[in-house]
Amino acid sequence: MSTMKFCRECNNILYPKEDKDQKILLYACRNCDHQEVADNNCVYRNEIHHSVGERTQVLQDVAADPTLPRTKSVRCANCGHGEAVFFQATARGEEGMMLFFVCCNPNCGNRWRD
């Protein structure tokens, strides 16, 4: 993972800069002329960590998402409603992708996987 780099000359932050002629990534100081070749091509990495409550909320809101596909070929085991939203995701502790369903009945919100 990329970390913040500092200039050896003046201790200011080094910013990523492209050398178009040599096609390499450099880190350059904006205050002096110091530059160094990057040892890693990753300049930024955004890691998102969701809390358990956020994950639950996402699953409850998917039934109202108009961009997700819907099917009428399944029945909810909880309320018997004949329409569900479905999406593909990885399940915890299992390999591969699973098909998840969420009941479209606003009073139910039952979730199951196939």
C-alpha cells in the first residue's frame, strides 16, 4: 500500500508526477527540485470498512432500488409474495458467487440465497 512520502531536501510532501518521456512514475517536491522514482505504482487506495449495521441496511434498501433486476418466478417463504429483487455477491465463508433474493413486499423484506 502506498504511504505518504516526504522530500529528503526540505521535508515537504512529495506528490505523484508522470514522466511522459520515460513512462515512469515519479514523486516530486513542489517547493524544491527534488524528484525520486516511485517504488510502487499505487498512488491511492480507498479501503471501505462497513459496520455490521451498514451491511444490514444495504440489504433492506435493495428492494426499493429500481436499477436491480426483479423476478416473479420465486415465492417468498415468509409472506408468499411473488416478486423479489436479486443480485449476485460473495457469501461470507464460502467460495464463489451466490444469488441473493430480497422480497419486494415492503412489510416483509425477507432475504434468502440460492
